[in-house]
Amino acid sequence: MLLSRQELLAWLNNLLQLNLTKVEQCGTGAALCQVFDSIFLDVPMSRVRFNVNTEYAYIQNFKILQSTFLKHQIDRLVPVEQLVKCRMQDNLEFLQWSKRFWDQHYAGGEYDAFARRRASGAPPTSSSGGAGTISGNAPSSRTSSGTATRRGTTPTATGGRAAKPGLGGASAMALQQENAALKENVTGLERERDFYFLKLRDIELLLQRAVEANPELEKEDDGLTKQIQNILYSTEEGFEIPAEGEPQEDLETF
């Protein structure tokens, strides 16, 4: 089963004790190297660089990943040229495959992500950053950095943290950083929504042109065209399109 972008990030952060905020950050290759190190425990993490922001450095990380694939006879092409561009869709697809591979081959038990990358030059704590910056510390939603990651565990999100009296500027800065991270997540979700909407729209236009060229296609109840249309126009509870002339509930505004 395919996981959503947010579910993949939660899994990745929990496994590697990182603080990734965007799938695009996997384009550095560093996190992917450590995912496979959690499986095989023989990736030379001392050569993997987390605090880099150039395509050349990303490629060096992916060379390490490719060597690991070759060593363990993993028959999967690593699309380095696409991944290092740090585009969401390319990295999302490869991360989906990596998660499936991990589910099949991870032995379980404890994986000390901090210790494994201690010599890799991982950066200090950073709550935000571009695609080339990966935080070396665990997200604040985890119970503690000393808790070992186990297979299948999922971090639980905590509620908004209110500033306590006396904490001063440090608390305000933490809230600002958290707010910025939430805004980044919303922006990413909107981009992902628009991406898949345009895909569906392209399919709809193709069907419309096919039906215009051959109207009989739409009359075949068991035909492929009709089946695709049924999927495109199906609705779920709470997402129904109101019938024409039907009064709509007033939306509450804030």
C-alpha cells in the first residue's frame, strides 16, 4: 500500500532520528543511504554527507548508494540525475519504493541512527532548511533521543505548544520555527494536490476526445471508457456535488 508524503516523512524521521520537512530533501541522497544502512549495516556512513547543498555533493552520496545496491545485487536503477534536482515527484516515487524494500528486508530490532552517522559530518540541530539541509536531531514529537527506533513504529504528533511564562525569546523563536514548518507542509500539500488534479484532468480530456471520435464508447457499460469515467466521477460521503438548485449549508467563517 502506498503511503502519503506525510506518512513517509514520519517513518523516515522516526527511523533515522532526523527532522525532514519535505520529501525533496531526500534528493541529497544522505537519508536514502542511511535507510539502506539500517537494513544492511555496512554503508560507509563516514563518507555520507548530510550538510551539503550542491548537486555535486549529492551525486557523491548517490554513488555510495549505488555501490550498496551493486554489493547487495539490488536490481533497481537509481535515477540520480532526476533525484538530485530535488523535485518532489521524483523523490516521492523513489522513497515509496525504498519504503517497500525496507518493509521486506529490515530485520527489526534496534537501529542507532545517531551512532551510525556520528562520523558523517551531520549538521547540528536545524528546524528548517532547503532541500540540501537535513537536521541531525530527532523531531520534538518523539519521546526522547535515547529511545531506540524499532520497526513499524510511528511517531505521534503532539498538539501545539503554548509559550510558558519566563521562557522569553527562545520559546517565541521555537514557535515561529514550528509555524514556518507548518506553512511549508501546507505549501507542499497544495502542490501535491495540484499535481494529481492535473493528472486526472488530462485523463478526463483524453476520454472526452475519445468519446467525441467514437460516441459508441460511452454506451458500453462494461467498456474501459465507462469504467474509467465511473472512477473519475465517483464521490464519497462528505464530498458529494450538490444537486442544481439544492440549497447549500452556510460555511462558518472565522
